[in-house]
Amino acid sequence: MGEFILSLLHSATNTHILHWQTKSFAEHMALGEFYAAMPDLIDALVEATQGVTGEIIQFPADYYPPAEDGLTELLELREFFVENRDVMPRDREIQNLLDGIGDQIDSTLYKLRFLK
């Protein structure tokens, strides 16, 4: 769980970095919305998970650097998210919070792909 959540949290940092580096206004705005939304979504997920499990989640010290651009970062994040979300508790409220994170990823992918 800790690695999964930490990867989500790193996505906020990485998209913030990519937000500063892009020369595309549309990408700048899409990434800005994403990195602003993710910390609160992740915070809600962690607090609810710790409430459900009754345990404090342990986090690794690893960090992965950003991809070469925002679209690649979000595509890789979506793949990771889909493949690994089953490490989280199956409680409906946790899955609903995960769905909100998935929605944020997917709507950002839409903006990066089609709003130039």
C-alpha cells in the first residue's frame, strides 16, 4: 500500500515539475489542475485507509523522476494505477476514493490528448 500511495503522491510532484517545463499553455493548465487536486485526493485516501485498517501505512523512501512530458507521465501513471489498485482495501468507501483519483487521471489525459 505504501508504495502505491507514494507513487500517486509523486505524480503530483512530477506533474508540478512538468507544468513548469512545458511550452504548451494547454498542457501547463491541465498539469496545474492535476497537481493541485491530487494531494487532497491522496490525503483522503490515506486517512480513510488507516481508519479502515486500524494501522499506520509505512512508506518506502523511493522516488521516481518525471517522464519526458505530461502525457507520458499520465499514461504511465494510469497504467500503474490500474495494475496496482488492488493492493488497497476492497471497502466500498476506499474504492470510491480510488475511483475519484482514477477520474482525475482520466480527465487530465483527455485534456492532454485533445485540448491543444
